[in-house]
Amino acid sequence: MITEDDCAWMREAIALARQKGTDPADTPIAAIIVLDGRRLAASVNQTEELKDATAHAEVMAIRSAGPEYGDMDLRGATLYSTLQPCGMCTMASIWAKIGRIVFGAGRHDVHSMYFEDRHLDSMDFIRDAWREDLVIEGDCLAEDCARLYYRPGDDVPSEEQGNI
């Protein structure tokens, strides 16, 4: 169940994403990791800046949260993401033992270019994960988050689509 605290953290993630820019071409995805009400880490998507296909906001936040927390086991933490995590980010969350993922816009709220495979859904990764204690909840301020990205019907130039 999405709480007022979840909405507050998601508003912070939206503000962080907007710092990257307001153009969907900038891929302004943001993620925040919270444990016991404390922000451990926050990041934006940095794939273009670092020329690193794995530098998604969620992965970058996980990389920062471990040293901040003093352990790579982030059991009990919540990862907030402005966009439904892709398969890579979902699996990274599973390996980090994050307890809960809360996302804003879902894959059907945005253009398919934001997902590595148009026929797989990260929810499938959760259902098949080794850990049954991972909770994933979407639609937290979904419309506010979706405004950051290209929408399903937008005509996006193929050179801007990273997954084709």
C-alpha cells in the first residue's frame, strides 16, 4: 500500500529527476534508497554521461547505498524510482536484498523505448525471484512521473531509442 511517506519520497525523486532536465531525451530517471526513514543514496540515470549501459539510476543508487550503509545487504530498504525498474535494475535490487521497490510511472505509462524488451515485464522477474519477501508497488504519483518521459503515442526519433 502506497503511503504519504512514499509520496513524499517520490516527490523528492521527481525533483531530483528534474535536476537532470525537463526534456525526455535527457532520460531524467531518478532513484532514492531509504532505510528506517533515512536516505542512504540517490542518483539519476547516468548512462550517457558515463558511457555505461549499466549506469541506470537504480543501479547507481545501489552502488552508493552499500558504502553509506556499511554493507551490501540492504535488507529492509525501500528503493523509490520515478520509472518502473527494468530487468537489470530489478535483479540488482534482488541481489542487494532491497525489501521493497516503489515506482511511479509504469511501463504502460511511457514509451516502450525505456524498457530493454518490449515483451517482458520486470514483474515477471519478481514472481520468479529466489526471494519471496520483495514487495513491488507501482503507480506512486504515476502521472507526475510519466510527465518526465516520452509517452506511449509519442513519435520518438529512432536515434533517441536506446533499445532498438
